[in-house]
Amino acid sequence: MPQQALCKQPAAPPDRRNPVVPLMPMTKTELHQLVDALPDESLPAAAILLRRAQDPVAAKLDAAPYDDEELTDEDLRAVKEARSEPGISWSDAEAELNAG
């Protein structure tokens, strides 16, 4: 079966502001067919995506709608201020996390 027939994408093009293409529901059998059709060089990337899908928090974040709200002047000031802060080194952050 051709791979394109297995991927149930909606006929309408995705919203250009939203880079995520929503997929229609798929059965485990159809998903197994997609995995079986993958070339070997695609297996590591597919494994990462499937493992991520098993994490309920990551799955909820991935399924969340795209935030297309414009940044306000206050948002832009906060970003600029955060980027001007020196931050801390990884070793200092790790020590602080391990201290508690």
C-alpha cells in the first residue's frame, strides 16, 4: 500500500500561520504500516517522535493550538530584559538543583 494512502491528512491546506498540519485519527494497524514502510535511515527520527508521543506532557504540548497572538510591547520589553541578563553556568545550575 502506498505510504501516501496511509497518512490521513485533511484535504484543506494548513493555515500558513500554523506550521503544524493536524492529522486525522489513525488506527494502530495503520501506524504499524507506516512504520513498516520507513527506510532504515528514518528509524532513529521515528523512534524519537514515538517516544515523545508516549510522554503525556509532551503529547499535550504538541497537541496544543499554535499561539499566533502578536507580542505586545510589554512582551518585547520582557524578552529584551531577559536576554540582557547574564544567566548562570550549567555547573552552577546543576549544583543548585542538586543542593535541594
